[in-house]
Amino acid sequence: MQIPGQAVLLRIYTDEHALLGDRNLIDVIVARARDARLAGATVLRGLKGFGESIRMHQHRTFGLNDNLPVVIEIVDEEERLRLFVTALEDLTDIGLVTFEKVEVLRYGGHHPEHHD
């Protein structure tokens, strides 16, 4: 990723129980992002949500079979992320996928140059 500057935030919405075969879909996506050498990925667990199915995903007291919503966020250059999304077409349990333009102010140890 070019540092710092304009980038894209990719959000992938799914749930904790989504699978690809016997592997957790979250693990598959994050591993693929790492293999693609994207700038990084973060998995966020939601408290409550619903999607196309209208089925509510939420935590229930003593709920042993909770299936909470999950968002995977990845920031990188737009072209790299568009290629990455096409490589996820075999994953059927992905819900919504969004792009949002963002400005990267800091990436690792790299800071923008200060102009006085």
C-alpha cells in the first residue's frame, strides 16, 4: 500500500458460523488477505444484526448456539482490493461487500510529512 494517502476500506459482512467446507469463513478470508499481501485485516464481532435473510443475529443469555454478525475490514489500494474481491467469488456465505474511500493518515511507522 502506498503510504500515506488515498485508499479504500473494504468491508465484508458475514456471521460467526459461516463455513467453507469445514473451515471458518472468517479464517479463510483473513488467510487469503494475508496471502495476497494486503495491508492488513481486522475482524469485528457485532452485538446484533440482520441481513438479507431478515434472521436476527444476536447474543442471548445462556445462548450456547449464538451466531453473531461479523465484519471484516481491510484497507488497501482500490485496484488491489477489487482483485481480492474477485478472488472471493467461491465463498457463498458472504453477505454484503462494500467499498469506502478513506484517507490513510498513518500506516505502521510511516507518517505524512508535516507542512508548515
